[in-house]
Amino acid sequence: MKSKLSFKRFDAELNTDVCDPYNNAELTLTLKMGFRQINPAGGAAEGTYHDYGDATKPARKIIKWTDASWKAWKTNFVQSAEPFWHGKFWLINDAGAFSFAKGGETYYPNVWCRFKLIGNDAGAAGNHHTIDVVRLNASEKWFGSHSTLYDSKDTNLAKKRTDSKGKPVMQRAHVHEVGHLLGLDHVDVGKAHCLPSGNTNAAACYGVADDDIKAVMGGGMQLRVENAYPWREALRNFAVVDLLTAVFNNPLSFLVSRPALQMPIVSLTSVWPAKMQRHYPRTAAEVQAGKMITVRPNRKV
Amino acid sequence: MVFRNRIMAVAAVFAVAFWLTGFSPSNKARADTIAARNCKMDVIKQSVCIYEAILADVDKNYPMRGGGGIGRIVQNSTTSYSAYLLQEEREDVRIYEVKVLPNGKVTITSVTEETVTH
């Protein structure tokens, strides 16, 4: 069964048709980004544009996009950001959802988190986010970007800071920004030095300890299990919709006979713990024993 | 002649000793004196000293070594200055309280941090 939900930030598809004793359910988040060119004024080949798009900030030299450079940049953006976020997490099914029988055995698949990034032009319908993009002159090393204004070098690996040992911490800005677009905050938001009620863009929110500094939602490129948050939240929404659909379709039947849901009510409050290693579907006995299957098992199918 | 040779020998010993130890008894004092005298000399020299102290602090204590560097340093009041450091999505602001002693020496008395989000 394939179910789809649309969120403000992305679209989500939950596919249980792919489940078998070796393959998990798939939850795909699709982010449609619309890119809009920022070109030098008056059709000139060269010009300037201010950091953060703010005329009071320093101006940087920019050049006009060509069809080829525009196409290449968009392709590079998608081809480098999508693999970073795609297929990195597995949500462990402790809720008893999506059960299916095969070879006389009942299985409980986990949920594999997939990511699809679509790079459109800004005018295309259905984009979740629209981003302006300047093409920097080759002489420019840096431009002040923000969540809706990128520069052509934001896809490059660049030094963000140093760790406590003085070693450089590198990051591709666009993978960090895609994290924000998926709903992720900076790595240290929620800690005492970066309260959610304060400015969550403060330097301390990008990490104080070396491990946090190196996280993708800090100043580095390391993924963490908590970065599975957008998939986990999408999954909870599927559980809510599953429940509401069952209730509204036949309220009486729901109250009397409690029809089987694809995602049991407990799914609403389940943790769906994330792992960053493939975890195979489990049998009822394996779930009961709390066993995790990370090596391809030998199933009777 | 003998006396002259003795003087030259003593001078040579001191020269070798200074060269070996790197010790120069008047260099540091002279540097301080010159800097202090310069800072005290007029308001422009004083401003230069203050900005140099701020720049030295940013260089030593600001760990975000990427981004666009120092965007600007502005004077907020007679004793307060703000250094704006350009980063993706934000500017980090370091606000300095400075004190200029009667001898011209510049001291940073406090540094606070703020962020301007873009």
C-alpha cells in the first residue's frame, strides 16, 4: 500500500508494497525547490550584489548566469545534497505496525528513510521553497547567504571554523540549508547556551563541543540519529491519518470491532528510534526479544 | 691599547650572551613605552590602539574561522565598540567595553556576544 501526505515543508510517501522478509517499508520525503537567478542589473555581464541581499552590507562581484552554468549548478546542487540525506536512517518498528505474513511467519518491517530532492525553476508549480541564487565572480571567495538566498559556491566544501584542537571543520552550506528546509534546527538548540526561546542562530547554537561542531546542523558534515526527526514526524502523521480514516469511514465499526489499522494506535506515541545502519524486518519473536537484525538473516520464504 | 681590547672583549661577551639568550633588556619596555606614548599622543592614535586591541582579541578568541571575515567595527559610545563578523545566515557581533588608562594603555574590560540573523 502506498500512502501520500503533503506537508508545508515537503511531500511524504509511505510504501509498504516493497515489504518482504528482507526489505523494510519505505518512507520517502520529497522536497521540491524552486531556484531563481539573480543577475547583474540592467542585463550586464558583471555587477555586484550585497551580502544577505541587504544594501547596507558589503557588495560582492557577481556575473550573469548562462543557460549552461544555471543548469549545471542546479544539477550539482541536487546531485550532491540528495545523496547526503537519502537512505541514511532506519526507524525501528517497536509499534507492531505494517505486519505481514510470509512463509507462515509474521514479520514487522522497519522504515527506511529515503529522500528525493527536485530542483525546479522558481516558476514551476508546487515548489515547497523558493531560493534566489547569485553567481559569484571567480575572484570572490565568499558571499553572505541565508535560507532564501544562496550563492553559486554554497555547494563547495568550505571551512566553517576550527575545533578545540585548531583543526578545520568543513561544510557544504547547501546540505546544512536542506536540513533546515526539512525542519531541523541547529545542533545545540535546546541546550542551556542555546535556548529555543532565544536566537537559535547564535554562534553557540552551531555547537560548542567538538562533536557538536562537526555535526551537519553545526559546522560540519556529520549526520546524527536525531537528524531522522523529519521522517519520524512524517511517520507519526501517517499514523494519525490511518487512525482518523478508520474512525471516519465507519465510526460504529471502529468502536465495536476495532478494525486492524495499518499502524496501531500505539504508533502515535511510539519513539520509532532511528538507526544509521540497515536493520532488517523482524519476526514477532525477534520483536518480543528486542532483537535487532543488522546482518542479512536466513528466512524461510 | 690593552684597555681598549678589554672593553671590546667585554662588549663581545655581552653581545654573544644576548645573541644566545635572545634577551634584550630594553626591547619589551621600549615597545610598551612607544605604544603607550602613541596611544596617548592624540585621538587618532588612541583609536588605532583601540581597534588594534579589538582586532587582536578577535584573532585570538573568535573560533569561527570561515565566513566573510570582519565586516566592520563601529564605535557605539566613547568606550564601547562592536565588531561584526560575517557568517552564513548571520553576523556574529562582539561588543567591547574598553578603557584607556592615563598612560595610554588600552584595556578591554568586557566582551559580550550577540547575533544578527539574516
